[in-house]
Amino acid sequence: MFKIEKGSYIVVYLQNPKEVYWGKLISLKIEGIQIRGLNINSFNDWLRKKESFSLSTIFFPMPRVEKILLDESSQESLSFREQVERITKKPISELFNF
């Protein structure tokens, strides 16, 4: 069984306002969640343009967090991490160098 833990690639659904972020989990505490990543809309733009994207270190207070999902592939689609590795032809660790 997979766990959401430090270093996991995750998708975070937020409320007020509604947003979705993808990235690498830095910390998960009762106060909130900190990730290194980007807004999913930026990710989708990057997929279309295949230009470089910049990652940010972001903290979200727990009252904004609606749900957290592991970034996993399914039979129908690749995970976000796998999509990045396929397009860049680099291991994800090179992009998340911290």
C-alpha cells in the first residue's frame, strides 16, 4: 500500500478559491501542507507548449485543503510525474533538485 509522505508526488485540491496543485510533498502538518510544485493549469499549459516551467515552494493552510491524492498512473492515463519524465526525457529528481 502506498502512503502520502514527505517526498511523495501529489495532487492537492483546494477550496476558497478552488484550485488544484501538483508537486512534491515537503511537509504535511496539522497547520497545513507545503509542496514544491505548480498550479495544474500551468502544468497543462506547459504540456501543450513544452517550454520550461518554474516550480514554487508553496504553503497552504489546512482549512483550504479539500483533498490530497497521490500522483499515480492508471490504466487510462500516466501520472503527472510520468508525463514530465516522458516529455523532458529526464528523471523527475533533476527538476525537483532541493
